[in-house]
Amino acid sequence: MSQSPGTLRSVVQRSALVCASALALSACGTPAASPHPVNGTPSINISVPLSSVACTGSDSCVAVGTSQSAVGPTTAGEVRLKSGRWVGVGVPSDASAYVTSASCGQSQCLFGGTQSTGDLVWRYDAEHRTVAALAAPTTGTGVTSISCVANLSCMLADATLTGPRLLTTTDAGATWTTQSTPTTNSGDRVEQLACTSSLNCLAVTQLAAGGVDISVTNDGGATWTSTATDISANASTVSSLSCITRQCTMAYVTSSGTDVARSTDFAGQWTGVHGVAATAGLVACTRTKHCVIAGQSGGSTPWIETTVGRHVTKVSLQYVPTPLEALSCGASVCAGVSATTVVTVRP
């Protein structure tokens, strides 16, 4: 249908006003809305709640869950195919297993958690689409965080009876070497790790005395230096941390609520990401430094926003009944899991 010049001019003027309004909202810190909703997909085995997800550098994502129920399966897993469809994958069966963290290299991932004997470590091979149990570090009481920078190179944090411990592997978890820790108090726990190379890592320690310590290493964990003192002085907890090259994004809790901050110099200085909803709990970033932030509002309503630099876009969620439990990004694809749902986001 053709339009008269006057009508067309009016449409163009209205469109320009709409665009200008959207840009103004973004500049003022109000997130723009994405026109494309993200649809959740029911997990394959809803009797086993999903708790962890990881995406490789080749955008293969794997989600796992565990259940201590005496009836039915105790573990479950599923992987995302290149087509976007999620399919089941076999995972080790262990009634005592609880998976809490995960991280990937280019085509392999490590999952960490606890089991009846202490630390739990599983390895996912994207090429063969398999998940296998590894011999975990001894004397640990549970893995608290993992960060991998390549298929073979990862840093792992666990808890021991004498305090936090950090270990590194250069053979995909076959063997582990103990490194120094930022703190040594028996009640401290390294809750977040983010490595960008085998030498450069950030560690967030939850202090038994209260608050957090944020430290950086540039020698693979041999020595640590406290940093981000402006955040650690106010944060009671850091709930999520993601670093790509020297850019890091962090969600943390203060006495006044939840904040999200961004650093472009590997935690040397941080600036707030304005316009993010006030209950952010998870952050993850792609290799291209596009990030996804997730949280919940009203106590149980899940939400997702994407960021590119300081620009925030609100994403409409459909068929995601409960808040996300974990979030991970690969090269360009991000995946999140709730107890009974998986979601895929391209930020």
C-alpha cells in the first residue's frame, strides 16, 4: 500500500521521536527493551533440578543437576546442539553428589562440587559429548569455584578443614598443584574465581569475619595482591564474577542492596553499571565482551538483561517459571538454568 508524502513524513517524524526517546532512556540509565523474547525450554529430566551450566569457547553448552532423593535418578545432564536444541547426556550417578560450579576451555569443561568423599570433579568433553568423573584433589571438603582458560589449564578453589585452598591443573584435571591463597583463616572461603590466562586470575574470598577480599595474581597463584578496595570495603558478598581479557563484570551485595560494577583494567578500578535491576545475582560475558545479567524481582520473578559496555537492554523472558540458578557464556552464546528450565541468550 502506498503512502502520501505527508503521511510518510509524519511516520518518519514519529519514528525519529521514538528512537530519540529510546536513546535518552538508555543514556539516563533506564534499560531499553529487546524486541525479541527469550523462551525457556523445560529440562529433560524435571525430577532432577539443574544447578550448574557451562559453555565452551566453541559454544557447546552443558547443564547438570543432582538430587538427593531416594526415589528416581540422582543426576542428570543435557547439552545444547548447534541447532539450539537441548538433548540428554549421560552423567556419573552419585546419590551424594552436589554440583556447584563449572568452567570451560575451548572444547572441555570442569564441574566442581561435593560428594561423600569430599571434593567432586567432573569433566565434559564437547567433541565426544561425554561427562566423566575425575579423581578429585584429596583432603578437600568441597569445591567452591573453578575457572578454566583452556582445555588443559584451570584453577580450582576448595574448602579444607584448615581453610581455603587453591590448586591449578595443566592436564585437564588429571593432576593438581597447590598454590598460595589470598587469605589463610580457617573459616574463609574462595567463592569466585575468574582467570583470563594461566597466570592472571581474580579471586573473591568470603571472610569468616565478614565482608570479602578481592585479590589478583599475575603469576598463576604463587602470590596474591588485594585490589578493588572500594568494593571490598562495602560488599558483604560477591555473588558472581566474569572476566574476559582485562574486562570484568561483578554482581555484589551491600547493606543497601545489589550492585553491578565493571572494570576495564582487571579490577584496578570499577564503575557502576547503571540501569541494571536492583536484584542482580548472576553475570556472564561472551568472548566478545557482551554480557548477560540475571536476577529476580518480587521474590521469585526471574529477569535477564544484556549489556554492551554501559548500554543495558532488558530481555523479555517467557516460560521461565523460577529464577536462574546458574549462567555461562561461550564465544557468542550464553545459557542459563533454573531448576526445571534451560534458556539460551545471544547478547
